[in-house]
Amino acid sequence: MRISLFNAIFQQPWLIEPQTAAANRQVLYGLLMGLEFAPEGENSQAFITHKQSQHVPAGRKVNLIHLEGTMLRDDAGCGMIGTRTIATMLREADAKEEVIGHILRIDSGGGTADSVPDLAEAIQACQKPVLAFVDGYMCSAAMYAGSYCTHIMANRETNRVGCIGTMIQIADYPKEAKEADGMVHLRIYADGSDFKNEEFESALDGDFKLIKERILNPTNEKFKAGIRANRPNVTDEQLKGRTYQAKEALGTLIDSIGNFDAAVAKVVELSNLNITKMEGLENLQAVPSCANLEMVDECVSLNKEQLTDIDTAIANEKALNQNNSQTISDQAAEISQLKTENANLQSDNEAKTTEIASLKATIEELNKRPLPPASAAHNGDHITDNLAYADDPEDYCNDLLKRMGK
């Protein structure tokens, strides 16, 4: 991995801001001395949902990718991930239906010239808007890549942008060199290899014409042409390599200045989605996670949390209905039992009423019979003594029947 990193550093023209280049010299020195660097990039991508930002419709996402540090085309095993990997992240996220746009958060002073094409092609291939959010530096190669984005927003007025230019750094001995201690350095070319590495050999000898004409100038002209095409308002002065504060480049190298929340809102705006608040459906919106549902292009997307909450609400309602049904069933059984008991009571009452009527008929019949002749002596139970029962015919009848031996 370290060899590939050295190849990228020494073989490629650089589109890089001077302070970044100076800082990278210290990193390069550390690598040469055997210093180990931990890999970065584990947190290079995230997805912003409605939970993180109210601007994002429920069920939709904004893809966030970090472009930080020195730009290299390939993953180097230390430092930031390569722009080819970032390009793949963009393409894969853009294919997801729930993703409505991208934010490329940039804090980079640039990097190798070959780090731009793959990323630029991926940005152009995206069907959804890509916003470059400058959060520190967006210079040289980072400026080049960022210029392909739909919109460029700086986080602060003092963020640094621009540095549109190309450089190369060569560290080597001339073809023939001898050190003070007698050490000789020679590069010997085969016959017929007159033009091999002549740009570098001339530069090492102090003649920079060939390396400019054949390597640096073509790369730089392509760089400037890309910026002109992507940022039509750029001035000729801004294409000469100077680095600007964001407030100085507003309307030319960048489009706006705002915080990250404003960047998310801008992506949603650029997505051109037809977003409307849902009206009605009070029962659905009574579910807490669905309280602020929005229609996007007349459709509603629900995430796993919302589906789980809705399923729970339905289960609770189902359980409540089952409890209510059981209660109603129990009450119906109780009512049926009470009706049966009431019918039995009515039947008993009718039987007693019939019995009483029969007894009254018997009494009437007995009352019609002549009384037996009076006797001078009796045992105190003369039938006339029972005239007191006249007010209670039933008791009178019962007593009479008893005396008659019935």
C-alpha cells in the first residue's frame, strides 16, 4: 500500500493548494521514516433522514459523503479513501429510490490530477442533485471536482476556495552527479532512447520548458476549461491560482453561504419533489412517528420504525376489539340467562295464578252450599266461627277443606 502511495505522490501532476502541499511534506517524511498511519474512511458516508433533519421528507434520505484531506484516486491505506471509492458510493446511493440527493462535504486542499476524473464522472452521472458543502478548504483538485456539483455552498465566509492551478514537484539527482564523499549517481539510457524522460531530465538541469509544455500546461488548461464550463461566471483572474475567501468568490466560484441545515434544505429544494402535507387520515397520523407525514409526488414512504409503530397500533386495536367482542358475548349470554329465568318466573306466576283462580272457584262453590243445622253443643269449632276468614278466601278455603277431612 505504501508503494502505491509513493507512486501517486511522485508520478502525478498535482492540483493542490500550497499550505496543503507543505503539510503533506511532513506526512511524506513520516512515511519515509516508517511512521504508521491508521486507515481513515470508516465514517466517510452517512444518510440523513427526517429524524436528523425536518427538511427531509419522512421515508426519504439525503446521502452525505465526506471528501477530506489529500485527494488520491485510489485508497492508499492511510489518509482519506480514494476518489474512485467515493465515486462508487455516489453511484450506489443515487440508485436507491429513497435517496433524493447528495451532499459532498469538502475539506480538501486538493491532490493528484488523476483523482478528479472518476469523481467528476460520477457526479455528472447522478440523476439526483449533488451539493458541494465547503467546510474548510475546497482548493485545486477539490475545486475542480466540486465545480461539477449542482450547487456549491460554503459553511462560512472565511472558508477557502479556488487555487486553480497545476504543479509538480521533483526530487532527484541530475543524470550525472557526484557527492562530496565521492558517491556517484548515474542514469544511463540505451542507444536510441534520446527522448526518454527528457522533460524530467531537463527540469533537473534547470530547464522547465518541456515539463511545462508536455505535462503541466495541458493538465492546467484542461483544469481551467472544466472550471469555465462548470462555473460560467468565473473571472480570468480567478483562474490564475489564487486562493479566495468564500465571501470573495460568492456568485463565481460558489453559489451561496449557509450552515449544514441550509445545505440539507437546499438539496431537498433542488430535488424538485412535489412535497405536500397530508390532510385527513387522523387515525394514521395519531401514531406518534407518523404525525408529520408528507406526500412526495403524491406518494408516502414509510420507514421501518413507522411501519412497526403502525403494526403495533393495529395489534392494540385488534386486541381491544377482541376484548370488546368477548365482553359483548359475555353480556349477551348473561342477558339470555336472565331472560330464561324471567320466563321461568312468569311461568311459575301463571301456574300460581291458575291455582288461585281454581281455589277461588272452589270457595264460591262451597259458599253456595247450605250450612248444616245448628247444634246446641259444639267443640268451639262451629263453621260460623270461620266467618272471620271472609276477607282471606284462600285461608278460609284451606281451613274449610281441612275440617271437612279433605
